[in-house]
Amino acid sequence: MKSKAELIVLNHTKFGENSIVLHTLSAEYGRHGFLVKVTPKTAMALFLPLNILQAEVTENPKSDLWYARNFVSVNPLNGIRCNIHKNTMTLFMSEVLYRVVKDQTNEDGLAEWLKGQILTLDALQSDFANFHLLFLLRLCSVLGFDPDASGLAPFADKHLSQMEFLLKLPFAEALLYPLSGVDRNTIAESILRYIEFHTESAVNVRSLAVLREIYG
């Protein structure tokens, strides 16, 4: 059966000589991998992390690995792709989702929420250094375990009061909340440990090291 779907790219992995598995999130299929044929002429930039694509999907009842083709970019994300800091954030955000959201699962409302987050980051002109922290905290809520002071305390070390401010402040004010690069890195690590605890899985996010370099 063929249908059209809007897919958000999380990652892609090589599959054989002429294909990739495109790991995606969508309202229709949740977290799902699609087999995509590629050639030397394929515009691989289409498959950058958190790109929002429309594709033709062919479902295969005999396999969990379906086919996708005829990709069209739904939103160009110029505000992200022209900014190294935002690009690094999307790499981090997509890796968190890739490792936390299990394959073949469909968390209600997650894809729609994620699209809103992507478009918000794309539109921000400045003062977005805290965005990935707010993303992590709000992701917890979308996944069903609302973070609060008592729940975060075992993971927060000396940064609990800062994390509480990020939770309580309106979004625009939380973006402006003053934090050093070291604070941001430590808070991100703390929230990831909190997510690991609630998902009962190791979340080894390698792109966090890249964020450390950029935000010091």
C-alpha cells in the first residue's frame, strides 16, 4: 500500500551499496525506519537531522522495513542550516530522540510537538543558547514524566535552582535566563541522566561533546 506522509529525519545509516535506512518520526508511523535507494546524484542534504520531508511510503506487511521515495522538503529551515550553533543543536536533539524513542513506537503528539520545536528554533533570531535545555525538559513532559524539583534533585547536583527556573519561567524568559557554557553543559548532562532513569536505558549522546565545544 502506498501513501504520502510527513517524516522528520532523526538519522540515517548505510544499508548495502545503494541504500540507506532513514530513521524518522511521524504522526502516522511514530518512530520508523524506511529503506531509501540512493545514487551518486542523490541530494543527501535532504536527510540532515530534523529535516521535515514529505515522502511516498510503500508499506510492506511482511517486513518492518518499508520503502520511502520522492522526497520533498516541507520547510527549508534556512534559519537553522545557515547557523552552525543551530545546526549543532539539531544534531543533539535528533540524537536524543533517536536514542530515547524506541523503534516501532508511536508516542501520541510527539511528532507534532517536535515539528513545532524545529520551526521555533528555525525562526529564532538570537538568544537561543538555552533552547536545547528547554527542549529536553519539555520532551520529558511529552514522553509522560513531568519533571519537577523533587524528581530532578537526585540528578541536578548544585544546579537544581537553575533547572527550576528553566521549568517555571515562560518560554521567552527561559531563553534569556543567564547561564554560563559550563552550566548549560552540566544541566544538559543532568537532564539526560534523568531521562535515562525514566526510560530505563542508556542515552549515550555523542553530539553533546560538540555542544560543549561550541558553548564552552
